[in-house]
Amino acid sequence: MIPQTGTRWQILRRLLKALGTAAAALVVLFLGVTPMGCYLSRAAYEEARILARRQPIAVLAVRESTEPALRAKLALVQEARQFAIDSLRLKAEESFTTFSQLDRDTLVLVVSAAYRDRLERKTWWFPVVGRFPYKGFFDFEEARKTAEALKADGFDVTIGPSSAFSTLGWFNDPLVSTTVKADSVTLVNTVLHELLHTTFFAKGQVSFNESFATFVGGRGAVHFFRAKGDSVLLRRAQDDWQDDLLLGAFWERTSREIDSVFTALPDSATAQRIAARDTVYARARRRLIDSVGPQLRGYPVGWVERVPLNNAVLLSRRVYAERLDRFDSVYAATGGDIREAIRRVIATHKDSVKTSGRR
């Protein structure tokens, strides 16, 4: 639980000044006592710290005292952001116009969990944005405790770092120092990925949102470096996107095979279901090593042997790579016009939501 003293609660009290006494009391009670309230107040505090450290990228990118490597990365972010606006018609708002230097190497740790005997994610509910199949922690010890508690409860769990985030247009998202550490292709991909979230976000449809953003980041980076005339980084971006498609197909096939063995067994046969899925994962590992791995272009040697395979990992990977071929087929239908492909995907999704709402 977060103590009700110090800077964090000073920040929160300022946010509550505009509220009436009764409403403010309820909000403080929620933030200070409930587990979700403690989690949200920590997130709000960390977000406030990140926002407080913002400096204009336009200034830092030309300031002589800025480290040359950082200056080059900031200039690249400016180019990518302008490309997103001009060429992809994304809504950047004020995102990525500022930079925040963090005092740690990892921004957040993300915890995901899944049931071991069925392909179903554990989800967490958050105010306004709805349910998400993962939870980000600024408190790394709390993240590890949460992961261990979930394992003790019988869940498959995966935990890993994330170097960037989006507040979906609620705030002026800064570029943070953890993101800048990435290579140039990944950095451009990240900027385009996050700006897609600012442009369009389907409430409660995490897999669609993240996979669509993966497509925009991957394909968009290819177009960016082609327009820039950088043949070396263009090839890197193309290789990264082909890796995304290849692994997306691998996760999709593995998911179908796991689902098939689960369907063949009754819900009550928990032990048999887990044993059957372990057999599928063993075959998938061999396929990953023998077939998929040799085709990967941007992954380090030994990655295919080290990556864990369980329901949490599978579903977490699919959140960002679900039917990437579906988005690529729209892209192909436009003759390789990335801007038009983005427009069509958004329009089609909006139409499908309207149609389902009339039923």
C-alpha cells in the first residue's frame, strides 16, 4: 500500500482540489485503500514524474551540450513523427515532442498470465479503458511478487520489460530514455506504433489494437527508411517485418494446435489437458528450432532455444501478432499504399462495430 505522505500524495491532492468534499473523499479512499487504487496511484505518481522531466526535443536536438548520440536519435524521432503525420496521416497530437531522462534502465515490467488448461488470459479491469490481459508495474518488486503469486495460484506467467508506453492521447507522451536505447529501426517502429494508438484505439480489443499497431510500426518503418533513402536500414526494417510475419504464423499455428487438444478433452480433465498441451509445446519447440529459427533474420543466436513456451507466452505474443497476414492482405490490396491500408482497416473496423451494435 502507498503511504499517504510525501510528494506522491501532494500531487494527488492537487488533482482533487477541483472536486467536492464528498467526491474527493471517495477518490482518496479508493486510491489509498483498495489494491487497484494503490496500483493506480503509483502509476499516476510515476506518470507525473515522467511528465515533470519533459524537455522539448526541438531544443535538445540542436543543443550543443546534448550528447551527439542522443541528438541523432532525437532528430530521427522528429523525422519519424513528421512522417507519421504527413505520410501516414496519424494523429500525433503533442506526443513525442518532448524527452524525459529516467533514472533507471527499465521503464516498466509487464506481467501477463494465462490458465494452464485452456487458452484464456487472466485479465485486469482498469477504469475508463476497460479490461487488459497484462499489467504494467513501475514497482519492479511488486511485479515479481505478483508473478510469483500468480504462479502459486496455478497460472502460466510471463514477465518482461517494456521500454515505451502510450497514454492513448490523454497526455503529451514524452520519448523516454529507455526507448532511445533501441536501434534506429526499432525506434522508428516504436514511434509509429505508439502514434497509431493515439490515432485509433478500439476499447476492450487489445489484440486488435496491438496487432494493428505492430503492422503500422513494421510496414511503416519500411516506408520511412525507403523515403529517407537509407538502403541499409531499409533492409533491416524489411527483415524485421518478415520476422514478425514468420513468428506471427508460428504463434498462430501453435495456438490452433493447443486449442485442438484442449477441445478434444473435457473441461474437467485438467491434468490430461496440461499433459497434452506440453506435448504440443515440445513439438512446437522442435519446429521453432529446425524450421522457423533458420529463417529469422534479426534475432540473436540461441533465441529459439531460450524463449519459453507456455500459454501465457503464447497468448502474450499473439496480442502483438494476431493475424498480421490479415493486415498485410489489406496492404497488398492497396498496391502497397500504407496510408490507404491504415484508413481501410480503421474504416472496416468501425463499420463492423456499428453492424454488430445493430444486431
